[in-house]
Amino acid sequence: MNNRRNNQLVALLLAAGVVSVVPGVTDSLWSQEPDGTSRLPLRQAVLRALEYHPSVQTAVAGVDAASAALGEAKSRWWPRIQLEASVTRHEFPMLTSPIHEFSVDAIPPFDRTLYGGSAVAGFTLFDGGSRTARIGMASAEARGASAHNEFARQALIASVTVSYLRVLAAAGVLAAHETLVAALEAELDRVNRRLNEGTVARVEMLRAEAALAAAEADRVGAAAQLDIAERNLARLIGASSEETGAEWLISVDLSAAAAVEGQRRSYHDRSTAANPRLEQARERVNSAESGRKAAVSQWWPSIELMGGWIGFGYPDGFRTEWQVGAKLTYPVFTGGARSSVVARAGAQSASAREQLRLEELALQESVDIAVTAISETHSHVLAITRAVDHLAEVARIEQLALEAGAGTQTDYLHAAAELARARAALIESRHAEIAATVELARLTGDLSTAWLERALELSQ
């Protein structure tokens, strides 16, 4: 609580222009408001998380690895060139080069020190489609890694947004409890004055003290929830909990651009077309199918072309010769290994297709839940807004009646408590509606920092 009070003091000083720098807060995390105060807007928090959080960094590394694997697969279309050089010292003299004919003049000299060198090139002319299949597999995995990267980014944006909203909601709930505590403290003062005057019974003081104690306990719980929310947000963006205090955040609300329009079916279609997690599942199917084709290619022979320049030498001379050739390879018997590899690849392809169907069903369910949640929370907001207005008027009337001696303390305390609960529920419902809208945008693949700027607007 001391840290929060210090932050609130700094915020007041910033607003008054007394100080302009908050110690320990980096310029990249904070933005300067027109009135001179430093705040942490949602967009800045999201950008900070995208740069810091390991989930995104891991996905980026996965994209780099998949891209490198694709380059490795494509390299099989190029010839292989290999250079070698050697020098060997033998115990006894050896032939300095191969014997190509049996004649006295054709026999090469002998020497204990032999030099060797070669430049050999090879190219796979035919492999039954293995190269093409492996390139297809690597391409699908690279696209899948990019889809996973986008999924990780959108998931992190959603997590930061929800955590940001939880801080704001927890702060609003705490403010509602503090308002109730202040009202009950005023009621306790009134009862004490009347008790000293002898115009009320002592039971009214006990009733007011009990209500105040219960409200203070609720306030402690709300403060604890706020502290947890601030720390969760800090962990996501790599900051301290002092930097993510509610006093530094900017309240947001849904803009007209975020209105959920159209039939539920349209959101199913959009999510099916653009959801990155579903796209990743599709690429797993493509990769598995390419893997099956690569396995089937083992039933075909392979044809290799080769050629080279070879040198043989010793201290007193050196000679070279060239060679070219072709090699056909076909394993006649493998003990059933090829059949097993093909069967396994086929099963993996079938599994990937069924996993895609499972992802589609789960996505449709999630879209239904999100659309329903938006409708439900919006209705809650409208209903609770009316309830807050009515309860505020009821509490005001009960307080006036109590001061005039025409009302009862029980009715006033009940009205004040109901008003506090309704205000807290309204705050939570408003932020729940925003969170549900963000979740729907994530499911349809629309969620990004640009979407946040369009769909959310400052409410203060």
C-alpha cells in the first residue's frame, strides 16, 4: 500500500507540473499526456510485451529454424561439390598412383610420402520424388511456424489486454468499496452524535460499526485483487508492479468500430479462414501428406550422376586423371522397413487430418462462447447501469429520510451496500464485455495493435 500511495503522490505531482520524471520508469514504457503526466496506455503495454515475452520470442526463433530447414531441403536440387587434399607418410614405399596397365613403362614409381587431392561433383538425377516431397514438407512447416508466430502474438495481445482490463476493473471495484466505507464512516459519525445527544439507541451504533467492519474487510479483499492484477500485468510486459499500478493506466471503452454485427455464421466463416491456430493445423496436414509422399518414394530407385578430378603425387612428381559415372540404387529387400515407414506416414497424415477437424470444432465452440459472452455482458451492462442509477437514488432518499428521522438505519445500510455491489458489478461487466470482444477478434484472426486502436477508445 505504501508503494501505491507513493505512486499516487507522484501522479499528483506530475499533474501539477512539480516533477516531470518518474524514477525507475523507462521512456519506452511510458507515454506523455498533453497535461504533462506520464501514463501507460494499453497499446504501449502490448508493444512492450511483444518485445519482451518469451512466448513470442520462442515463436520467432521457430520461424527462423523452419526457414533454415526449408533452405536445407531446397539445397538438394543443387549438385554437391567436394574438395579433398591429403598427405600420407608410409613405413614402406607405396605406389604413387593407380596401375592402369601391366607394362614396365606403365608402372608408377614408389615412394613413402604420397600426396592426394580430388574435386568431386555429384547430382541426384532421380529419387522417386523424395526431394520434392521433403521440400513440400519443409515449406508446410515453415508456413506453420509463421502461423504459430501469429498465434503467439495474438494470444499475448489478448493476455495483456485482459490483464490490463483486470487492473482497471479491480481498481474500480476497490473505488466502489472505498466509497461505501466513506459513506458508512459518515453514518457512524452521525450515529455517534445522535447517541451523545441521547436520540438513538446504542444498537444503531453497533449496527453501523458492524457494517463498516464488513465493508473494510471487503475493501481489503479488493485491494489484494488489485495487487495481484497489477503484478500479473507487470510479469507479462517485463516491468515492476509499481510501473503497472492502476493510477498509471488509462481507462478504455469499446468504440463503434468494435460493435458485433452480422450473423453468428459469418464469425464462424471468418475464423475458419483466418484463425492462425487453424492455419497451423492445416499446414500440419500438408506436412504430413508430404511426409507420406517422401515415404512412398523409397519404393523407387535412385539415380546418381558423379564426376571428378583426382590427383596423385609424391615429392618428385604429380599426375591427375578424371572420372565420370552414374549409379542406380534400389534396395531389393529391407525386412519390411519400407512398408512400415509408408504405413506410419499414412497414419500420421490421417491423424493430422483428424486433428484439423478437432481444431475446427473447438474453434466453432469458442466463437459461439465469445459471441454469446458479448451479448450477455452487453445486456448486463445495460441492466446494471439502470440498477446503479436507481440504487443511487434509493440510497440518497434513505439517507435524507434517516437524517430527517423518518427512515430506518437498516434500510439505509442495505441500500448503501446494494449500491456498492451494483457499482462493482457494473465495472466488472463493462470490462468483461471488452474482454469478450477482444477474444472474438483473436478467434477470427483480426486481433492486432491496429485493431486495438480501432476498437478501443480512451474513456477519460
